[in-house]
Amino acid sequence: MPASLSAEARPQPLTALSEEERLFQASVRQFAREQIAPHVRAMDADGVFRKDLIRQFFELGLMGIEIPEEYGGQGGTFFQCVLAVEELSAVDPSAGVIVDVQNTIVNNAILRWASADQKQRYLPRLAADTVASYALSEAGSGSDAFAMAARAVDQGDHFLLTGRKLWITNAAESGLFLLFANANPEAGYRGITAFLIEREFPGFQVGKKEDKLGLRASSTCELILDNCRVPKANVMGEVGKGYKIAMETLNEGRIAIGSQMIGLARAALEHAVSYARERKQFGKAIGEFQGVQFQLAKMATELEAARLLVYNAARLRDAGLPFQAEAAMAKFYSSEVAEKVASKAIEIFGGVGITKDYPVEKLYRDAKIGRIYEGTSNIQLLTIAKKLLGK
């Protein structure tokens, strides 16, 4: 490299952050450790995320990171969303997924696909005080997202929607739902349409809340559509183009799930390292035994590889370059690593690792969903394979 090349012109590693990104990361990390950490255990036990913490998410701008300043948002980048989700998830993955769904799925979709009127009506609310949900899944359409049974019938100036949605993140707190239903079942997936549904719309109801293994503080509920009346002004994009909106939005959401998983894995590793320094057996800290050292080294190596995949996919997205396969790789690998690292952390803790007196058992429970939601690991492998085979 020529000596005359300035520091700014030199190639930067993927993990190098700009000054703005470092400050943002530090502020989210401090908030998570000081404000969220004291409540994690109670929120997990109760299965409820504190409303005062969600208010602070809005006050700090964490629910409208990419929303332009003209709508009350922060005017930030997708990569900042990824950093926020990682830092929150390193303290509580439930906090990470709340911010993830808001930013990388709902806000992102509205910014890209909504009309000027819809942006004016909803973006200021999403930046200020309204939690949002993404409603695609149903009982019979999980991985096969286009086998949906929810129907939308054209009534002239509005649609009437019927059906049920399941496993909807943030639903208990949400005031706005980006929901998909089929307006032309005969056309198959080409009838799927995106709707912006407010919680107060007639015929719309949030149903039972799931009692989950992990991410217990993050609400997951069913939605009931009983002739839900949705004005045509709330159709997002064109009728029949919902499949494109859904799939392209999930590509970005998968990167953020990757960041949730690396935040979780980082926390598990940090807890394991700390415990290995303190726990003594046979007259010395267990971290002095080569068997434990090798396990920690493997955990750290796989975590760093996962972080590079996630950061690369996020940088590609911000650069406007193709990132579908890279997003799938990031989501697939980071979720595998998170489960493995959390499991190894429990083993390093030994018997106490499975008790609720120590933090790693919760991280292990939280990690399991990473290989399932927003596209299972097998779906990610299919996406990667199709790219390799040119399909």
C-alpha cells in the first residue's frame, strides 16, 4: 500500500465503525445495561415487556432509526439498526426483537412501498409512540408463506378481511399491523396484498398471547380478522403485489435476526469467560484448564465469523448491492452459532448453568427461536442453494 495513502482512503475492516456508529453503539449499550438489565429476569418470568422501557425506546429514537427526520425519525442507516439490535440483544434478546420488527421490517417496508399519504400518516407515529407488527404467518402457512387462508374481499371503497394470523411479534403492544391477505385466491400468490391495519379498525382483534419457551418478554399473539374493514387508502403497494413486498422485506429482517443472535451469543460468551476466571476447581480457576480454554476459543471464533457475515450483509444493503444470499447466510449461521455458544456456556457453568440464578439458561432458551422464525434454517439453505445454482 502506498505510504501516501491517507487513513480514510485505506480499506476498512468490516467491524470498523465510523465515529457516528461508535457513539450510537455506545449509547445503546449503556442504555441496555443501565435501564434494561435490572428488569430482564422479572420480565422473562412474567412474560411481559415493561411499557416504560418501550417509551424509552421511542424517546431515544430506537423505534425510528431509518425514518427520515422530516417524519420525526433519526434519518439513520440500516447498519445502525443492526448495531442497535445487537446491543439490546446482548442484554435481553426480547428487547432486540421488539426494535428489530419495528425498524427492519415494518418501517423499512413502509419507507419503500407506501404511498406519500401513507408515509405522512404513519411514519411520524411509528417514530413517536406506535409499536408495529408484521403479520404474515398462519396456522397452515409457516415456511410456505403463500399458502395463506386470510382473504380480502373488494367492497368498492374498502376491503373486508377474514381469517387468522399466528405468531405475530409485538402484537400485544402494537397499534399498527402490516398484514397480508389474498384478494384473489384464484391467482394464487399473485393475489396476496399488503394492508396497513390500525388496531381500532372494526372487525380486528388481537387474540391470545403465546406462552413461550424463550423470548418470553416479547409478545407473540394471534390476530383475528372478522370482516375487518380496511379502507382502500390502506392498501400498501398494488393489489396482488404483496408477495413481493413480503419476501423482499424479510430479506432485511433476516439480517437483523442475525444481529440479535450475535448479540445473544456475545452475552453468553462474556458470561462464560467471566465465570471461567472466577470458578475454582482443583486449586485453580477453571479458565486455566486447556479443555475450558479450547471451548472458549472455539466459541469466540464462531461468534466472530457470524458477526462478519451479519455486518457484511448489512453493509451490502446500505450500499444498494445485492444481499439476498448473504442475508440468508448471516441468518442461518448466526442462529446456529447462538444456540451452540449458549449451550457451551451452560456447560462451562456446570450444574448452576441450568438454574435461573445464572443468566445463561435464559440465553439458551432465547436462542432456539433463531433457527425457526423469519425463515427456518432449511429455508435459508434453499435460498443460498438457489443462488449458487443460478435459479
